[in-house]
Amino acid sequence: MFLLQLISFIAESQSSKTYTLISKKTGKLNVKGIESLPPPLKGMAALYSAMGGTNCIDQQCELTTALGLGNQGSEAQKALIHKYFPNDKAAILLIGQDCYLPPDSSASFSNFVSLALT
């Protein structure tokens, strides 16, 4: 019985899938990869899009838009983050700040160079 459980665990751990949201090679957004995200990973991507920029101009950030959440800090983005991270202190802080990110032209902006979820 233990051997069967071990084999099952190994098979599950080796079958994990990686979703590349921002390619390490090109630094470009992978829209098809984003569209195929399962809902919990979409929630995680929404959280990441609130933490770091993706070519933000005013209230539009590429990752947030590609996730189908509209503008940065939209009610859809905040609701998705809250759904999957209801008790997370960082998530609560981000939601309270309307997921604000400085624009790319700001002296204090940050952009993801690459982003992948496994």
C-alpha cells in the first residue's frame, strides 16, 4: 500500500505544469498562456499583477488587462485577489491601495522581467 502511495505521489509531482506568463527569453507577455490559467492560478497572477508592473501606463497594466480584469485596481482584480487570498496581509494591503503601481515613467516603478507559475 505504501509503495502504491509513493508511486502516486511521484507521478503527481512529475506531472506539474508550468504556465509562462512573461517569457524569460523575450520579456513579452504570453497571452495564450494567460488565457489557459486555471482559476486559482489566475487569482495568483492577479496578485502578482498588483505587486509588480507589466508596462503600466496610467491605470493600464498589460498583465492585468490580459487576465481580463480591466484597469489596474479594478473591482474585478480586487475581488479575484480577495477570493484566493482573503487572509493574506500583503493581499489585503494591496486591495486597500487599489492595487496601485507607479507608471513605467516613474522613478520608483518595477516591472517583471519574467513570470511563470508551476
